[in-house]
Amino acid sequence: MITKEEITIKVPSEVAEAYRNATEEEREQIEVRIAVLLKSSMTCRQEAIAKLRQTMDEIGRRAAERGLTPEILESILNDDE
């Protein structure tokens, strides 16, 4: 069973009024749509983070294959000081 939790969001006054005047069935449909939208957004964000990590790992692997060591990287990064 999925537990539900109440949240508060800010919407324009006319949207709030329409929601208050909606039937219980319409409100449930709206709640489902909002949940799907937020879950989709969360999934996209997680996928973007995973892709970024994968890219960073690939860059690190290639750099190591080409001889870049943590010490050399540190030297490069501190070169401007």
C-alpha cells in the first residue's frame, strides 16, 4: 500500500478556486497527475545525475590510461598559485 502525505503548493487564485469547486473524483485525478509529474521530474533528475557520474568516471579512466596520476593532476591544478 502506498502511503500518501499532504503537501501545500502555491497556485494562482483561479486555480485554487477551481480545485476547491472540483468534485472529489476530479480532485483525485488532479492529485494523480501532479504525483506523476513530480515523479517524472525526479526520475529525469536521477538519470541526469547517473549520466554525469558515468561521464566523469569515463573521463577519469581515460586520463589514468594516458598516465595522469593524482599527483600530476594536483600539480596542474596548483600551477596558477
